[in-house]
Amino acid sequence: MNVRERIEEQEYQILSPFAAKSREAKRKYPMEECAFRTKFQRDRDRILHSKSFRRLKHKTQVYIVAGDHYRTRMTHSLEVSQISRTIARGLRLNEDLTEAIALGHDVGHTPFGHAGESVMDELTGHFTHNEQSLRVVEFLERGGQGLNLTYEVKDGIVNHTGKNLPQTLEGRIVRTADRIAYLCHDYDDSLRAGLLKPGDLPQEVYDKLGHDTSQMITSMVADMIVTSQDADDILQSAVIKQAMDVFREFMFTHIYHSDKLFREREQASFVLRELYHYFLENFDQLPQEFINREPCWGRQKIVTDYVAGLTDSYAVALFEEIFMPPMGRALEKNKKGY
């Protein structure tokens, strides 16, 4: 019995009967098993080492303005992973599966956060980051080969938001942990940005969840573990769910759709609109690997993949290169006496 087989056997002995078992996981394309890692551990590693995951460090969570302490899509994904694993361990569910889903859930997100997602939806007629995340891991990574992840991980990624629930309890953990993470940490970033101050949240949120982000996360995580114990679903108590819904409604009204961030959202939207239209009209200016995909997917889908995959910083740099006069380079030449 090798290391992987021992871990797989331990899952049946230790984990809940409701937990997903890595031995039973399936892939679209069968492959030789690793001697040391289970299928879910291997999926986690493939996501972690992917280009799309690395790009998340330069993709905005909420605040487009640069700052060392504001969340990015990468730090958000890591925080979702930590919260999800805590809940999974408390419920004796499969931590490796929750970690893989959490790390991969946002790899298809656009630059400039939800402002970017909204403009891509407007331009294409339909775009959601969860569906694009599935497309990234299924088709776009590794030069178009995809990561060949297990169905359980892909199901958790595409259904971490939207109307459909994940089939596994591990996926359902990530679905709620994602909301816990972004509410608490976007609130924390809003305090740092000066858009909110302590005491601004509805009193019900403070009374039921706590007064700082650490207390809030602990309250919601503990409630999920206690309420879901020995259940065949991931649940929240009515009291905590109500407070969380009030918290979410407040953040959408006062931060996500706030007039204070209107100019940033408009600037970001303008950049993506112009890049999208430019590459539709100048398809040959895309990187060759994207041009090669045209027979399979068509130009609009390829341009959508390219623009959605850009980081915030690269999108701005690309916009300047294409649309702005090279004044900086001209000045540099003059300084050298040319």
C-alpha cells in the first residue's frame, strides 16, 4: 500500500459518511495516479501552480486603487480556502476537496473586480466569472489542454455562485465561505479606505456577528459547524443567516454599488470596452496561441477569453500602449540628445 492508498483508506475511517472520498473521484481523461497525492490533492496543486492562479495577485477584489494592504483576488482565494478548511475539518468533510475548489473558484474572474465582470457581460450578452473559471480550468490552461481536474472540483468551482448548488457538501462549504470572506474583508478594506468607519454597519450585524472581522468570521464559521453537524447539507441558523443577509445588503448599497466608487468603475469599464473592441477589429494583434484557437471557438469567444484573463495592471498598460501617444518615450529620447 503506497502513501496515496493509505490516505484514501483513512478517509473512509475518519471522514463523515457524507464526505466526498478521493478514491471515488473521476476525471474526464483518466491518468496514472500519483503514489503520494490523492486526486483532490493533485487538483489543488495543479490549480496552485497554474498561470491563471498566479494572475490573481494582480486582479482587484473591490478597490482598484493600488495599496499593499488591500485584498486581491489571490488573497481572497487564500482566505476562502482557510475558512473552508476550518469548516470542513469541523464537519469531518474532505479538506483537500474544499481547498482545491476554493483556490480555483475565481481563476476566471475579470480584471477590475465586479466592474469588469459587468462590462464583459454587457459586451458579450452573457458572462459570469464562475462559468469562466470552469472554462479556464477545462480548456484554457496549459496552452489549451486544460488541467483535467476531477468532476467534484469543477462542480464546486462553477457552482460556487449562481442558482445551482454544488453536488458535494465540500462545494457548498466554499459557496458560503466565499461570502463570509468577501463580506468581512471588504468591510475591513472599506474601513482602511475611509469609506466606512467603525459603527456604520446596522446594529443587528454587530449584535449577532461581532464588532471586528475576526469575531464576525468566527461567529459565522462556528454557526455553520454547529448547525450542519450530522446533517446531509451545509446549513446556517436563521439568526446568523439573517444578520449575514443584512450585512450583504448594506455592503452592496454602500460599497459595491456606491457612488463613491463610480468613477473608478467607469474608468475600468472604459478600458475593457476599448480593448475588447480593438481586438475584435484587430484580431491578428492577439498573442499567437489565442489566434490559433479561432477555428475552434470563434473570434468573439477568443477575445473574451483574452480580455477577461488580463490583470488590472496589464490591462491599463495595454490600453496605454495601444491608444496613448508615446510621450514618455519621446521625452526620454530628448533627454539623451536624440
